[in-house]
Amino acid sequence: QVHLVESGGGSVQPGASLRLTCTHSGRPLSSSVINWFRQAPGKEREFVAALRWGRGSTYYADSVKGRFTMSRDSAKYTVYLEMNNLSPDDTAVYYCGSGTDIGEANFWGQGTQVNVSP
């Protein structure tokens, strides 16, 4: 069983930055893909970013490309989502999910809230 724990959410003003953290229980398989998703109030959950653990390659939704950066610390089994130039449209609960493909997850974290408002 995989357990994921997110942290780093909070309330910020537009233009600010936040860094989310997702820690994976145990070493992810080289075939693992760690994804970030988000769900805003009244909206469906959407894909944000992904990292292929084996290659370290990253992928982003168009809505966050150029503003968000995903990275990892292999020794800590941890991925990060650096979010810059945040806007109110980024307000959502952010979830970390582990799977074997981009945009899909079999295991989920509990989510962390991000609020962006003036």
C-alpha cells in the first residue's frame, strides 16, 4: 500500500509563491508517475503536473506551464510543486497521486488547500 502525504498549502495574495510537498511511503518504483491534481470548489478535479520517477521528466498542464515547476528529492522519496505568480484561479485543494501514467493515480494523498485572494 502506498501512502502519500502533502503539505505546504496556505493562503497567499495574487503574485505570490508557494511550494507544495508530497512524500511517498517507501521508494517509488522506477515506473511510477507522481502526479499533482487540483480541485476547485464546484469544479472537477484537473491534472496539474507529473513527474516520471525513473527518468525524472516532468509534464505540465497548459494552465500552469511556465509558472509551476515540479521536482524531486530522490533520497527523501519526495516531490515538490513550486508554484509562482499565483492567481485566484489557482485556488483549489491540491492532491498528490501516484500511478503509472501521466494524469492517472491509484493512490492519493489527503490534499492540501491553496487559497489565492487579494
